[in-house]
Amino acid sequence: MTGKWTSILIGALTYVLLGTLMSAFGSGAGPFAAVLSCLVIILSAIVAVWHYTNTNSATISGGEGAGMGALVGLIGAVIAGILGYILISMGAIPDPMDAAMQQMRDQGLTEEQIEQSMAMAETFSSPVIGIAIGAVFGLIGGAIGGAIGAAMFKKGGPEPTTREPIV
């Protein structure tokens, strides 16, 4: 029987791959980037639950799926955040700060307004803060995706319970 950790790590790897691809090629997504990021987290948690339930022919509760998904989101966010920082530092993927600056220029903001906005944005753009924020969103989105996955991939029979049935 394959352990949950294998499935969680597969989900986290899915998160890292999809998230990195989105960062590399999805810079033109604009306002849809946040929606796509949430979908990456949710989909990765669903993949983990699917893998676990399919490999073990098991049904898991929504809470168990949420727990697995939360771990997928947390691990995936930390690894993707570190990898993203490295890739941005190497110039392999675009820096989101550069894209934000260009967007402000396109909107007609003055250089002074751009500098003020960038100074405020830099406060929240350190790698540690970015990873921490990503981890929080990963936990929340992963839990949602895991619960959805648990509901989607029931293998028949009653859902496992820890309580005795009421007679």
C-alpha cells in the first residue's frame, strides 16, 4: 500500500512544475494570474488525492483529503518559492517586479508615482515574505483541493468514519 507521503510529494511536484511553467510562460496572464495560481494549487491537491485513492483503491474522508491537500500546498509553495527565486536571480524567468513596472508605465503613471509604488511593493517582495505568503495560500487552496478530490474519487462503499453509528 503506497503511503500518503508518496502521493503528497507527487502533488507537490505537480504544484512546482505547473507553478514554474506558469511563471515562465504566463507573464502575460495579467489579472488572471491570481486565478491561475489558485487553480494550480487546487489541481495539485486533487492530483495527490487521486493518486492516493487510485493506488490504494481507497476512499478517504473530506477532512483527510483536506489535510493531504494542505500539505501539498505548503510543501509545493515552499519548493516553488525557492526555485522561483533562484530562476529569477539567474534571469531564466521574468521578474514580476519588472512586469509590474512596465504595466504602470503603460497606464501612464509618472516616474515618481512608479518609484513610490515600487518602494511599497519591494517591502512585500522579499523571498522570505513571498514564500510565507505562498505557504499560507498553499495551505488554504490545498485544503480546498484535497476536500474536492476526496469527494470526487470515492471508491464505493461507505465513507470511513471514526464514530460509532447511532442505533
